Amino acid sequence: MSDPVETIKSAVISGRHAEIKSLVQAAVDAGLDPNRIINDAMIPAMDVVGKDFGSGKIFVPEMLVSAVTMKAGVDLLKPLLGAGESRSRGTVIMATVKGDLHDIGKNLVTMMLEGAGFKVIDLGVDLSVEKLIEQVRAIQPDVVGLSALLTTTMPEIQKVIAELKAQGLRAKVKVMVGGAPVDRAFAEKVGADGYGANAAEAVTVARTLTGS
Ligand code: B1M
């Protein structure tokens, strides 16, 4: 029998979106931990896809089909991951910054935070500084979570933090940042309150920031 982790990883890499739900369901039925399916199969698959794209082996359409395949698998797992705590640990708004359409990582962080008991308001992708500020005013979250996947969009994080300061909102909200090109040094440099290297770490950081 083939290893379900390897089978799912290979399905995401080759973008076999019609098959993914039945493969993931079979793995769940066989008792595989949903976190393992995401962490050991799907995320490493996207790393392979990224490397293949970077080396010119595949192009944007293939990368997109892999992303769609991963999303279909994650959607199936979502209810299983969200069965966590019932009391709210605080409110988080999540968004990818302006110019950035990569939302798989943000969606995973959102799911994990929800599973850990946070109320999460997902504002989607490509959020302008102005829109974010407007939402911070309206929602008054405990934490603003910003995700950036492109080196060209990372500076948007700094712009959001600067505007929060300029609008007198910085002391009222914690800022957590993440995304593949973002690291702790960058987070510190731009004055974020926390940095999560992955979705699980994001939960720990959010709990620390909210004291929950
Ligand atoms: Co794009 N892309 N892409 N892409 N893409 C990358 C990021 C790239 C590294 C690929 C490469 O060249 N090797 C490269 C960026 C290079 C750079 O900036 N230096 C790249 C490029 C160049 C582009 C385009 C410019 C390509 C083009 O059009 N020529 C274009 C830009 C579009 C735009 O945003 N304006 C583009 C487009 C796309 C698709 C639309 C086709 C698709 C995205 C679909 C979607 O998201 N709905 C796509 C994909 C799939 C990727 C790769 C292959 C995979 C990203 C991903 O989903 N990873 C990516 C290569 C790679 O990263 N290996 C690549 C899996 C995901 C679970 O990980 O998002 O890192 P990640 O999230 C992690 C952590 O980072 C962390 O937790 C998550 C879970 O563990 N995290 C946080 C994320 N956000 C967080 C927030 C937090 C805390 C933790 O707190 C708030």
C-alpha cells in the first residue's frame, strides 16, 4: 500500500485537483492526523512547486492548479481542525498586504487561530493600507495579522504599521506578521509586535500578544 502522505504530496505537486478530496478523505478515514496531512504532505508539496517555479520547470498556471488542489484538500480538513476551544481568546483580523494574492498561508493561520479559540475576521487578499486602517477602526481587534509572500510586498507591512502610528491606533492593537520571505529580524525592524514562522507558531504568538 502506498504511503497516503506521499500520495497527497504528489497529488498537490502535480495539481490533481479532481482526486485530492477522495485522497484526503481516505487518509482521514485511515486515522491520519489532519495536521500531519497539512504539515507533512501539503506544505512540503508547495515548497516543491515553488522550487520548480523558481527553476523554470513549471509556470504560473501549473502553480495555480497546485494551489487550487491544496485549497480543496484544506477545505475538507478545515472542520476537523476547527474543533478546538469554545471561549474567545480575542479578535484577530487577517489579511495579505496590498499587491499580494497569496492566501494559502494566511488561510491556514486563520484556521489554526479559529481552532485555538480566537475570533478571526479574514479581510482577504491585496488589502490597501487605507482599507486596513478603516477596518481596524471599525472592528477594534486585539491583533492585526499581516501576511506577505513577495519580497516586493513586504514593505507594505511597514506602511501599515507607520499608518497605524500616524492615526493614533498603534497602541490599541498588536501587529503580528508572517509569510515566507518575512523573518524575525524584518518583523523587529519594522516594529511589529510578533512574528510567526508558521501557522502553529502564529497561534502561540497571538496567545502571547493577547495574554490568553
Ligand atoms: Co507565487 N510566488 N507568485 N503564486 N507562489 C512564490 C511566493 C515564489 C517564492 C515562487 C518562486 O519564485 N520560487 C515567488 C516570490 C519570489 C519573491 O518574492 N522573491 C512567487 C512569484 C514570483 C509569484 C508571481 C509574481 C508570479 C508571476 O505572476 N510571475 C505572482 C504574484 C501574484 C501576486 O501576489 N500579486 C504569483 C502568483 C501565484 C499564484 C496565484 C499562482 C499562487 C498563489 C495562489 C494562492 O495563494 N491562492 C502562487 C503560489 C502557490 C506560490 C508558491 C508556490 C506557494 C505559496 C504557498 O501557498 N505556500 C510560492 C513558493 C513558496 O512559497 N514555496 C510562490 C504554502 C503556504 C502554506 O506557505 O504562504 O509561506 P506560506 O505560509 C506559511 C508561513 O509563511 C506562515 O504560516 C503559513 C503556514 O505554515 N505564514 C504566517 C503566512 N502568513 C502568515 C501570517 C502570520 C504568521 C505566519 O501572521 C499574521
